[in-house]
Amino acid sequence: MDAHTFATLFLGGVGLAVVVWALHKLGKALAAIAETLAAAAVVFLALWWVVKAAGWLVAQIVLHPRTTLTVLALLAWWRWLGWPSLALSLIGVTALLTVWRVLDLVSFDQWAGRFLRTWWQRWAIYVPKLPGWLHACGLSVRDEAIPVDVTVTLVGRKKIRRERQQAGVRIPKVKQVRSGPSWDEVKLELVPGQKPEDFDEAARALASARKVARCQVRELAPNVVSIDFQRRDLLASPIPCPPLSELGPVDLRHVWAGRTEYGQDWRVPLFGSGSHTLTAGASGAGKNSVMWCPLVSIAPAIRSGVVRVSGIDPKGMELAYGRGIFHRYAVTSKDVLALLDELVGAMDARKRQFAGRVRTVPISRENPLELVEFDEIGALTRYTDRKTREQIVEKVALLTTQGRALGFTVRGYVQEPTKETVPVRELFPRRICLRVTAKSHVGMVLGDQAYERGAWANRIEESAAGVGYVWGEGLREPLRVRAGWVPDETVKALEAFVTSGHALPLPGGAAA
């Protein structure tokens, strides 16, 4: 080896050593930097999750304060006092609530039961399951897939392939749940692109998904609806009419007529806005209950002369059983025309007396409420000769269009609610649809979209006499009701109460 080769190798070795040393130092520096960045990333990520968890906890406390604070209290109890004391306390509270429920169900449900039931229904049923039901019923909004360009490098060339990102699904958000004795009310906030009518059309599908007999949709705001699920039927049993001995002051604008599907009193107006009423139902559907129950409720007003009842009874049977209640009574078409002529004449007399003095005639003994009960109205508005039919329709139209402010109220009852049978159907602002034989009859009585909004009158069982749907003036959604049942004994007791001032004994020993 000559000197030149040795020098080259030596210098190369020195250079290599210097490079290795420099790389070593650089590696240590990079490792230190990487460790610092990793530690910083871990700290940052930990802080991020802590902030996010704190934000989520604050949001839960704000949105669900009762549930969140209760869970936190239970966890704190478990942590500081131990699980045995927590378990014994929960057992004691459960036993106390059970005894309370057995002793006084009404107060228990008012102060504790409805809150516990609401909490359970919300977190065990509606929050986890309702989104799936809504999606299955077509009540979700699917975002359109967004096209993106994806560049794929192949050997020797590039290829641009157009793909689509996965589309998302947006579902209405549960805002509030309230659970009553028979109904659950779930308030939803709609997503953009939805309207309340979409939920009306899916009411039956939602009822099937929840496995309940009935579901009703109510619009609370343009972007908020309430989906009401009926867990049990409060109208399954007949509703007894109150005995005459328990009648209090009479309010002719709010007369007791039965119960609603929400367990509340169903009251109907016999005077003022929405007093003219048309009730439709098949034979045996309970039209008699709708007729007689309000008359029982206003018995003191009838006896005192504040209300005068006129009866039109083409069959000569139903109203004849309480004939003494009626100030006027007609069976034949000739008598009906005479009765209606007398009412129209009395209405014209009040016009002359009060025109320009008042907007609504004050009801008194001198100017009583003239209440017309027109049973089987179709028998005289269709199944009579043309001249008589036209005259009857004209008189009824005058009473329904001009009688409200003058103290004249018409309540009609019909089995076949077609326009040909009841030409003045649209002049009755409030309508009641009991059990009918065809789905189309629901729309004829209650109006368009009534069936889609939950008025399933054609599905009422034959045993549920008096059950029906109300929709009309002041009611935005069909309301399911059951009229109070009035037995024959009560009709006779009412007749005796009105005519002689002494009521006959009622079933159970009550007397007025």
C-alpha cells in the first residue's frame, strides 16, 4: 500500500466517522424533539378530551338537569358512602312509592308517578328507539351524496376516478317527552325539508311501530310537532252521566257531554260560537247519548225556562220517550215545517227587538235559548217530496246562518252524511263523527284530511257506543271523545224534573 492510498483511506475513515457522529447527534436531537412533540400531543389530546367531556357534561346538565344530577348524586353516594347504603336506600324509596301508589293512586300519579313514567319512557323507549321508527316510516331526510375526484397513481400514468362520499341521514330530534295516564306526548324538532303534514300521513305507521292502537300528530310550531301515542284507552268503558242531584250552575257555553281521550271533561257549546252541531253515526253508534247527555246537564236551565228545547223526531220514537222536555215537538213533515216556521218567526222578532242594540242577544227567561234537537235529519232533507224538502232545508239554513247571535241553536243527527242527504252540512261549524260504515264518511263529516290526522271513526268497535271524533271550530286536530251514557230511567227522571220540579229516583238511590 503506497502513501497515496493510505492517505485516501485515512481521510475517508475520518470523514465517515464525522458523518456518523453528526448523524448520531442529529438523531438524538430529533429523538428529543419527537419525544417533546409526543408529550405535548398527549397533553394536548388529554386536555382536549377533558374539555370536551366537561362541555358534554355541562350540556347534559343544561339539557337534562334532573337525570344528570340524579346520576351524579348516585355515583357520589356510591363513591363516598358505599354501595350497600345506596342499595338499602333505593329499596326503601321503592317500597315507600309502592305503598303510596296502592293507598292513593291519584296523588301518587300527580306528584311522582308521571315524572317517573316520563323519565322511563324517554330514556328506555323514545330516545333509543324512536329514531329507528322515524327512519323506517320515511320520516328522515337523506343528504345527497357529494361527488369528489380521487387521483389514483398507476404504473407510468395517473388516473382520475370520480367517486361519491357516503350520504348522511338526518332524523328529527326528541326535545321533550311527557307521559300521562294513557298518552305519551313526544315533542320533535323537524329537520329542514320536513313539514308537519309528513307526520300526519305516517300516523298509522308510527302507531304500528310503537305497537299501540292509536297515534295522533299535533303541530305545535312550523318546525315542531308532538307525536302522541295512546298506551291505553280511557274510553273503553261507558261514561256515566252525572245524576240530576249533583248538577251545579249551568254554563251554556261549556256543557258537560262526556270524557275526552285524555281523561278530561268533554264540554260542548249550546250557545255562542260553534254551537250548531251535526252528529253522524251508523245505527247503534250512540247518537242518543250525544243528544241526551247535554240535556241532562242543563236540566235546571230547562226547568227554569232559560232554555226551551224543540224536538223534531221523524221516527216518532227516540224523543217521544222524553216528550215532556220539549216545548215544541214534531213528527210529520207538515208539523216539522210549522215548528220551523215558528222558530224562524221568533228569530225575526228578536232581530227587530235587538237590532242595533247588542251584538249577541242576552239569554234570559224573556229571551230563552231556543235549542232544536233534529233527530234523523236525513229523513226529511232527502226522503220526502221535493217541495217539502226544499222548504225544510231553507228553514234550517236560516236558523244555522242567522241564529247563533240571536239565541237559536240547531243540533242535527244523521246516519248517512252525504251531501245529498244533508245539503246544509257545511253550515254546522262543529261536527261529531261516531262509528261509521265507510272510511269516506269520515271526510264527509269532519272534512278533508280528518282521517289522515287520526279520526279513524270507521274502525270504532260496535260495542263502543258513544265513542267518536270531534273536529270543528276551535279544534285544530280531531279529538276522540265518548258521550255520557243516559239510560231510560234517567230520561224519565229528567222529564219529571223538568215538568214537575221533582225528579224520579235514579239508579243507585240518587234523586234530585
